[in-house]
Amino acid sequence: MTMRLFNLLSLVFIYGCLPYVAQAEEKPQNVILYTPYTKIAVPPGESINYTIDVINNFDEVKNANLSVSGLPRGWTSEMKAGGFTVNQLAVLPGEKKNFSLTVNVPLKVNKGTYRFQVIAADLATIPLTVVVSEQGTFKTEFTTTQPNMEGNSKATFTFNASLKNSTADQQLYSLTADAPRGWNIAFKVNYKQATSAQVEANKAENITIDITPPANVKAGSYKIPVRASTGSTSDNLDLEVVITGSYEMSLTTPTGRISSKITAGSTKRLDMVVKNTGSAELKDIQLSSTKPVDWEVTFEPSKIETLKSGETAEVTAIVKASKNLCRVITSPKWKPKCPK
């Protein structure tokens, strides 16, 4: 009987203490680290900027000693507040302070999920997760938003390109172009003509490409491949120039002489040559004249249907002079004798 009573009292004592023990384990979190973005996805080479609050629920000032733990190899981080690099924040009772955390994801990283922690020593911890969305690349990207331009043969075509160095090292790129004979290609870096461009790791440089076709270029579409290369990495950019052609022609005589004599009232045939000196085909060429009063000028033929670039067409001008030259002042130094 005595033994049973002892056991019963022991059980009452043990079970009576359990609520007290449970209450003792539920410690209030008096300092909290908080950021809304605890899991994000980024590509390789990205810099992640967190804003983290340190919330002090104590009734006294707390000094939070800050650090980052478990950061993957090759990743770097920096904590700043008030424009300074910080490792400790003092927070008043019932208040909060925040700091910025920058985490740099390297280019040389595998696709996957990475975890680390921000710690306020002996006070609080916040776990963070970064998902690297694609396999790390170590390549060059030579791109433009406008790879095609159109204009006449006298135009200069200016392309704006971006040269991105997606490697972990600084690169010196050689800039070259494979243009048709007679074409002029000029690269500009920082508004200065250059044949190479130096680009920092994971940075981009703006490259201007001026393309000038030769004067005698024919209308058509022309591909201009350009290349940025180093000993270890390179990329090509395919540009296209569409020449619409220039429209020009000349009118002369077979001998080059542009003056002649004619008797009043008579008719004279003058041989002329029309030449297409432009780069585009000419169509429906009409021949007309500005003539003195009472003169007549006609052409055979009066119309040229088509004339390709560089070709010529023979035309005859039929000129009939006025019978009364006194009506025409041909020169201030010479006037015909006219009846009064």
C-alpha cells in the first residue's frame, strides 16, 4: 500500500510539472531578421540586393552582430547601412533598423538551388534561397536591335551594337568585318574609331559600326558579317544593307560639244546621248526643252522606256529656228541687224 501511494504521488508530481516545462521552452523571439524575398530565381552573373530589417522586441538596446553563413564557394556578399559597410547594428527597444545585403552570383555556376543564412549572432537567423535558373555561360554576345538598314548608294549606314563579355575575365576583342570589295567599314568605341574593344568581365560595351558602300554599287541586298574575337571567345553579328539605288543621268553629245550654228528659219538635227550615271534603273525618261520664242524643238524618240545603270541611249533633237531672229536676244555682245 505504501509503495502504490508513492508511485501515485510520483506520477502526480511528474504530470503536474509537464505544463510548466512546456511553457519554459516557448521562448519569445525578441530579435527578428526580416525580408520579404527569401527565395528568388536569377541567372548566372546576377547581383541580388536584399533589404533586411532588424526588429528589436527587447526592452533594452540590442547590438546585432551581423554575418552571412553558408554562402556558396565563389559567391561574394556585402552589407551596408547609411552608406557604410557594416557588421553590427544597434537597435533601440521596440524599434527596427534595416541594412542592405548584396549577394553576387558568379558566372561560373551550375544551375540549381543554393541556400545560405544571415545571422545576428545569438539573437536571430534568417535563411535565404537562390535558384540559379540556367547553367553558367562563359561566352561573348555581339548583338544589335536593328540589323537591317535601307538607303541609296550615297548613304552611310550606322549600326549600334552591344558587345557583352559574359566571361569571368577582362577581354580585349579584335573587331573585323567581311565586307564586299570597295565597301568601307569603321568601328567606333566611345565615339572614337578603333579596331579593338576592351570589355570588363560580365560587362557590355557599345560599339558603333559605320558602313559606306562604293559609289558604283548596284541596287540590291548585301550581307556584312562583323566579328568580335579574342583567343578564347568570339561572336558574329550579321548586318544587312539594302541599296535602293541612286537616280542620276547626264545629257551630252557624242563629241562633248554643246554649241552649234543654225540659219534663221532652218531646221537642224542634233545628236545627243542620255546616260544613266546612277546605280538604279531609270524608267519613263521624258525629253523636253526650254526654247526661244518662235523656235521649235522636238526629240526622236521623245521618251526612253528604260535605261539600266551605266547604259546610254541616243536621242536626236530636231531644232527649227525662228525666221525673225530680231525677236530673240541671243547675246548682249551680238545683235542681228533688224529692219526698222
